Amino acid sequence: MHDGIVGLVPMIDQTLADCVGVIDDQSLEPVAHMRNRLRARLAFPEDVLFAALAGGTGSGKSSLFNSVAGEEVAATGGVRPTTSQPQALVPRSRASALAGYLDEIGIDDRVLHDGHDWLCLIDLPDTDSVEVDHRQRVDSLVPRIDCVVWVVDPEKYRDAALHHGYLSPLADYQSQFVFVLNQSDRLQDEEVSRVRADLVAALLEDGIERPMVLATAAQPAAGPSLGVDVLIDHLREELGGSVYEKLLVDLQTGCATLLEAPGGGPGVDFGDRWQQMMDDAVDRIDAGDLSGAGQELAGFLEEIADESGGEPGKAIRAIAAMGPGLVLAAVPSPDPPRAQQPKWKWWVRRSSTPTVPTSDARSATVRAALESEVGDPVRAVLAKRARSLASISELTLAVAELSRRASR
């Protein structure tokens, strides 16, 4: 899948370029950020899994982090919040190779260890932190991580901040999620089964179709940690697909955003309708109804703008606002009368009647002027919109085909 995703990067660049001026910057910016994240992740080792521990205050994320590290490297306790900055557990043998990506995502606090050279584990700030900047830090990092381990405890596993603030909105990324019921040593065996079943029910409500829930006790009251090895084994099994599944979901999300962003309909039948519009305008002008011709032109362009949507619609509305003036400018004026000459000159013409263009000549002039001032600019806008839609469709089909091949 790596080569397939790499091959899509130039297509993404071309699509974004084609969308400039068609999709507003506010809608285009998230997709551009997605492209940048994709490019950054592809530049770093694919055989290392960037996994994050995420969860609320008191869930035991830091204790789990320490258990994986095999030593006390993260502060634990009842202080709210305990984890104020993200911390990375980095395999010593891969430290230089991973440094660039950790710089890229802004994680400066790093602890080197000699185990699990395939895993870079990140302890995130609490998702329910009272510090707004801590929550914002989590929000910015979760999209950059290959796999997220959501850690909950027996008391707050149904916390609304977690389910409604993160899990439900991020359900599209569920294949990159693992759920850990930590501190399970506080429960009897039958209680663990009951709480786990209730957590699964809550996750199903969030849109997580097949949630993987593991029970752990990272820092039990007595004895060694429980279930942590099972978690590590599960993450190792996920390594083969998680990196690229995450990137593939990013691509699918970006394509969906681009498909919806232009607005309007799938296509605009401008050609034949424009010819009919000009015929009607010429008839009104021949009848002396210049005002009616201008209003009809403006109304027609407003319809085209509505059908085009987005930035093309705005550009066409700007032309529509000039409709009445454009009609007046398109109608040729009669030639001015010649200056009156003295009557005693023998070459004086007895009359100075203005030269009025014939109906056919005037109609041709009107049509040429409307084509130049209205038809050609609108066609240019619609052509750019069509190129943009074609690029988006081509990218979407390519991503769908890659997804199909990956699911085999």
C-alpha cells in the first residue's frame, strides 16, 4: 500500500491546484493540511508504529506508559492534570530516524529505551484536562498518530467528553483505535466482564463497529502489571496495516470534503441555454425593451450561479450584477449627424439623417458584445469548475481503488 499512496501524492497536488478559485480557502485548507501530514508521515520509517495513549484524568495513561517502558519515566498521581505535555517513548536504536517526525509533530520530551524497536509510544495530555491548551494539544496530535490507544478506568469509561468529544466524531478512524479498560484489578472477574460489555455498548453507540477492548492493570496494588503484554502483542500485530490504513482514511476523508465543497449541481448546461438567452435579449432590444433585456440577462446568470455554487457562483454573480449595464453597452449607438455646413456651399447635403445600423448588423454587434463581456468569462469560470470536478473525481476513484485492493 505504501507505493500506492506515494503514487497518489502528485494527483493530490494537481487536484488542490485545480481547486484554487473553485473551492474557498476555508474548505481547501484542511485538505492541504492533510496532504502535508501525509507527505510528512511517508518520509519516515514505515516499520515503526507511532501509537498514542489517550484518555481522561485518572485513567492511568502514565502508569501504562511506565509499564511499557519498564521503568518510572512519566509522572503519575492524583494531580489534575498529571500529563501536561506529550512525552514519547523512543526506541534507542531508531532515535535518529524518528527524530524528524517527532520534530514535525512537536514532541520535544523524549525518553529512550532499549525494547520494542518497532514502537514509538506517546503519552498525551488528558482529554478532559481543565487546561484548554492541553486539550488543544491532544486535538492537534491525534490526527498525526498511526494508532490511538484509548485508556479508560472502571468509573469514567462512559465519560461524555471522551465519547462525544472524540470517539464519535473520529469514528471513521476506528480501525486505528484500541480500547483499554485499565485498573481492572479494582474489579472482580464478573465485574470486569460486565463493565467491558457496557463499554462495548457505548462504543457501538459512537459508531465504532467492532471495538477491541483489552483489560489491563498497569499499576496494581500488588504484583506485576496485568494485560500490558497482551496490549503490546496486539499493537505489534497491527503494525503491518495501521500506518497505511490511517493514511488511507485521511485520503478518503479529504476526497469527501472536496466532493462536497464546490456546492451546486454536478454540471451546468450553459451552451444551449446561453444561445437562447441571447436570442431573447436581441428580441427585447429590437422591441426597444433594453431594461427588460438587462433584467432577463441578470436573472439568467443568477440561475447559472446557483447551479455552479461556491467560488464560481460568486464570480458569475459579479457578472450578473453588471447585466443591465452590459446590455446597454452592447447596443450600438446611431452615427452622430454630420456638422451643419453653411447653406451657400454648393456641396451641402440638404439633410443630415443619422446612419442607423440595419437590424441584422445591430443583432450581430449585440451578440458579439455579449459573447465577449458575458459568454466568454462565464465559460472560463465553468471550464475551471469542470476541471476541478474532474480532478476531484479522478482522485476519489483512485483512492477507492486503492482501498478496494487493500481490503482484499
